[in-house]
Amino acid sequence: MLKRSPQQDINKMAPNRDTQSTLSPFLPFPLRPHLPIPPPQQISPFRQSPPTRTTTVVAATTEMASPAAKSLLSLLVALLLVSSSLASSDVPFIVAHKKATLSRQKSGAELVTVSIDIYNQGSSTAYDVSLIDDRWPKDLFDVVKGNTSQSWERLDAGGILSHTFELEGKVKGMFYGSPALVTFRIPTKSALQEAYSTPILPLDVLAERPTENKLELRLFAKYGALISVISIVVLFVYLISTPSKSGAAKGSKKRR
């Protein structure tokens, strides 16, 4: 059996000349080839949401806003069309104003005076104009003057018609009236046209109101002390000023 010498073992372990160039003088193994290092990415200081989420939010907002925008746009278009048609068409435009006032009589009865004014704000004449205001319950009111309905032959453009009647309230309490009905005809349409008046304010029928005597007593009780003090002060000033005037007159006579 042949024995190897120590020099042969060292030569066997030594690397070849080709690999000596890749050996590090300090490391017993060759270095790996260097890989290219990618450039650092620029990071924004502000946090940005992913593009997919932004797209989803915008789409949802657009879907929610589109019905409201469409309805608003359609409403504006309809109003423009109606206003333009009314401005261009030659038709009457009826406006009715209804008013009711309460007045207490000496007998204690409560009278309700109802007045209705009908205006034609259009550009043509309205024919066969009728007014109906019969929604006054008979168990609450009695008609004492006039009628709750009236008819006229025509109402010219820019004209006005008025009607008045009186009722007597029989039951105490609040009453909420309803608008009056106005019907009329126009030559271009065979159907009967309708218009409603403005509503009235609630009526407090047969409410307790202080009479004139009670009102005067209340005023005297509230301001009586003040009035008495003022009268006493005025009287005192008058008494002080009167002797001084008389003394000055006597002194002037003696000097003469």
C-alpha cells in the first residue's frame, strides 16, 4: 500500500489556476457573481387608496346621484314647458282669494262674513263662471245674508268678480274651512274648467272675549296707582308755582 506524502495532499487541495481569479484572498470559497440591484422606488408621503377602490366609490356615487339629477332635470324641463305654454297660449288664468272674519254682536251672536274675490290673470275671457262655497255644516252655521253660490256670464281678462255672504255660528269651537270651487268655460275646450280658492284661517267661533267694561276695569287696576301718583305730583307742582306768581305780582304793584 502506497502512502501519500503531505505535499501531494496539499497540491490536491489547492485550486486550479482558472479558479484562482474568483477566490477571495480572505475567504476559502469563491464569491457568487453580483446581481443587478433594482433602483429604490419613490414612496409618496401621502397614502393613496388602491385604484380599484376609487373606481368602485366613484361608480357608486354616480349611480346614486344619477336618479336625483335626472328627476331634477325632468322637473325643470316640465316647469319650463308649462310656463312657456301658459305664456304662449291664449287662455284665462283664474285666481280666487277667500277671506272670513268674525264679529260679535250685542246679542251675543257670532257672525261670520265670507268674501271671495275672483281674478282673471290670463289673456282671454272666461265664460259661465260659477262660484260654489257650500261646505259650511248646517248644524254649525246658518246663512243669514246672501248665498253660498253665485254665477256670472263672463269674466274678462284682467277683470275681478266679488261675492259676499254672512253666516251665524251656533256651536262654540274651532272651525277649519275648505276652499271654494270656481268653474268656468273657455271656447277652445268643451270640458268644464275648475279652480279652487285659497283656504281660510281657523275660526274660533263663540270664543270668550273680554267685554269693553271688563277691559276698562283691567286697565284701571293695572295702571290706576301710576295715574294717581302722576296726578298728585302735578297738583303739588301747581300749588307751589301759584303763590310765587301772586307774590311777584304784588311786589311789582308796590314798586309802582
